[in-house]
Amino acid sequence: ECGKSFSCNSSLIKHQRTHTGEQPYECGECGKSFSQSSDLIKHQRIHTGERPYKCGECGKSFRSSSDLIKHQRIHTGERPYECGECGKSFRDHDTLIRHRKIHTRERPYKCFECGNSFRFNTHLVLHNLSHTEERPLCCPDCGKGFKYNSQLIIHQRIHTGERPYECGECGKSFSQSSHLTRHRCSH
């Protein structure tokens, strides 16, 4: 189909599933299916909580050896995946793929409500909240609901009195960066 060749039949069968979409390995716990048995085994560790791969540097544990290898690059500083466009390098392939969308201007995630497009699905999910009255995040102090975590954090400063943004000119502090920006104009 694509012209790739393999030295052993099992590798060919695994590869062919990328074309057919076949996912013969199903999780008995949640029903999710996978094209490779190794992916199912890794997935099942979500349910069992098993994390057999441990970092010798910091002790953090992981569900798969590939996750451990990615993590270890934090300690070694290794960034083997380089963007051919700008030269920026990354610890893992997925981050490089996400980064490349900056150069291609690709925005594959489209809002059916208003037509806005996004580079990442997570951004679309957050955006979709703007079309609903749903406010899933609640202030533990007063119960007020918010759509976004950033809004909740700013609101909680009312209760804590926290004012992390300080004017270098006069020392006055503010709960929001926009308030500090507006204040700076008065100097």
C-alpha cells in the first residue's frame, strides 16, 4: 500500500494497522481499543496504578519506559528533536509536532458554534466554554463559579488579600497585572 518493507512479518502486520485502523486489543476495564498489545499494556496501568519504571535521579515513576526516557531528558538537558524551520529543539517528538503548527499556521480544531479555529484541541475545549453558561470551577471560599482556572485564581485573591503585582516606582501592589499596567500610566 505505501511501499514500506519489513524484515519480519509481525512488524508488517503492526504497520498495516496504521492503514486499516484495526485495533484488535481491547481494555477489559473501559473498552478502549489499541492497534498494538504493548499500547494496551501501557494503558491498563492507568487502571492498576502500576508505574514500574523509576527515575534513578529523582525517584519519579512512570507507566512506560518511553515516558521514563522522555522524563530523564529533563535531568540530562537532551533535546533530540529539532525544528527544521527555526532550529528550536525539544525533549519529545509530540512537542515538536505541536510546535511546527506555529510555522504552518495550521489550526485544525474548529468551533462549530462560531467558526473560530485553534492549533490545539485543549484550546478549543476551553473556548467552547464561552458558548455555554457552564461554570465548572467553584471558589472554595464563597462558591462563585468560573469558566476558567485563571479567573478563579484572580477571584481567590479577594479572599486571600494576595497582591502579587507591585509597582517598581511607588511600591503599590495589585491583584491583577492589568491593574498594575493601568496604574503605571499615572506616573
